Amino acid sequence: MHDEIPITENAAFRPRYDTLDKDWDRLMEHCVELLHQGVITREPGRALNDTHIAPAFEKVIDGYFARARYAELEAYFTSSEVYATWPFEGELATWRRLADAGQTARVVRLWRAHIACLKQNFWYLVRERNAGFRKPKHSGMSDESDRASYEALVAKIPRTKEDLLGVMTLARTWFEEIGATEAQRERLATERAEVEAEARRKPEGKPDPRAMDDTVFWEVIGMPENGIAEQLEGAVARLERFKATVIKGFDRQLEELYAAAYRQDIWALAYLLGDGCSDDSFAAFRCWLILQGRAVFEGALADPNAFDVSRFDGEVDGALALLDVPLLAYETRSGKPMVRRPVTLPALDVAEEEGFAAMLPHLAAELRRARSAAAPC
């Protein structure tokens, strides 16, 4: 059952089998510590990851399979942001093992999460092309330089489209091999046709007659059950059922919540949870916080010191695409780009980062306990 995984003849690692992310961190830190102690040595020209960490982690994955910890495997391999067009060889091997274990639904969700990330980038490029060149408001570059940057961005569409269609073709083959449902295969075929046409299908039926209020807003947001990318894709599908004016109302409410979370104590929350937080990371964190649903978001704003640290998995980068949801939905519903009104954020002094732990003492203590428990074996 891989209770102890050998690193060398004289050293081993014992996974805890709570989450793969935590076991990976423990394994990496354990191997680095063994290196510092001289128990293992770095081979010339080879990275520690290649010689010790990755081989041991493969055995950790074996242990998760041996214990049927399929939910933890799915969570680990569900990415909120794709760093490569095609799934890595190791990912595909794990997905195949899940399929062989009868976990077809999980494999379909993993494919959908991967494709959703790629589609986000593709539809962003298409939307920029359809909107035409706009001089950035705060650009310090010449008009010629800004236009060249825009044209270079739009020029990525053909290759991005080709790659996305290729991945969708591979996914279709997998769906057929593993016995995905007819509805799942039809959904993939519909999405592929949209990509080929470079146009998202118009919503069918009459628009939802409801006005945009708090209840409807959070209904559109949904919950992060199958990964951020799938949640965002679902939000676009739900929002585009409304009238264009209502979609604008959603955008205004989103911007207001995004701005409401731009606070010193929320930055402290993001900084402590992520063990650091840049401007860009804080922007993504505020979107991530909204995507956790109404109860979590409002609870965090009411008392960030009481935030449940177990909710944060460190995956926030892909959440920034939440800001694109109303833009995509509006263009699909109206056939033209939406002009977004500027939002002024308050000034924040974030220079005293060493004071964040004192600002949120309970949260800091909880994180210390959690990280101490997750220390290498």
C-alpha cells in the first residue's frame, strides 16, 4: 500500500494521503532537507526533481490509487489554468488509470476542465478581434506600437484555434473509448462547431425575464464543484440567457464586489493564505473569493480573521477570467462588444506586510498549525 516510499536505501517518505497537493509539498520539502543533510546527492546535470522527487511522487500516486482516493486524484489534476496546450503525458497516464478504474465521469470532467481553460483564451482572442483596436487608456506607448501589439495578439487566433480543435478531437476519441454518455459527446461536438465557426451559438428561447439582483447574481456565479474553468464556462452559459441590459447589471455588480474586496485586511488574508501576494495575485484572489459563493465571500468580508483556511488550495490564477464572463455573455446575446465603465479603486498601503499576521491573528495561528501538521515526515 506504499506506506513508506523509498527515496534512497537509507531514507523514505511516508505520505499522509489527505491531498496530493499537500503530499507533493511534503515530499519536495523532505527531499530538499535530505539533500541539505547529505543523505542524497545531486547528480551532475540532473535536477533533484528528475532524480528523486518525481519518481517518488509516481509511487505516491500509486498509493492514492491503491486506496481508491479518486476524488483527491481528480482534484489534483483539475487545473484552473492550462500551461500547455496538450495534456502532459503523465496526466494522460493518470486519466487512463482512472478510466480503467471505472471513474469515467471523473475523466470526462478532467477533459472538460482542460478544454475550458483553452477555450477561455480562444474566446478572449476572438472577442478582442471582434471589438477592434482600442488605444489602451493608460498606455505610455505610441499608437503604432499599441496597434502592433494588438495585431500580434489577434494573429494568434489561427494557431490557437488549430490547437484547440486538435485537443477537442483527442477528447472526442477518449469519450468514445471510455464510454462517455451521448449527452457528453454531443456537448463536445456542439462546442467544437462553435470553435470552428469562431462564433458562440445564440441562446435559444426567450430571455430570462428576471432583473439582476443579489439572488440572481449568485445563482449565475454558481459553485466551484468541478474546477474554476468549468465554473466560469457555466457562468457564461447561465448569464447569456438574460437580456443584454441585465448582463450589464451583472457586470456592474461584479465590479462592485471586486472593488469591495479591495481592502487592506483582505490583502492580508490573501497574503497569509498564499504565503505572499503581488498586485496581480490579489486581483485573481478577489475573483477567486467571489467564485467561492455568496456565503464564503460575504463571510470573508465580514471577518477575514475567521476564514476557513482549508478552503484555500492555492489555485487562483485562472479565477481572473471571471471578469471576462459578462463580456462574453453580452457579446453572445447582443452581437456586439460591451463597453465597460471604469471603476475607481481606493488607495491601499500594503507596504507593512510584516504586520499582516498581527492584523489577522486567529487566521495566522490556524495557518501555522496547518503548515506544522503538513511538515515533511
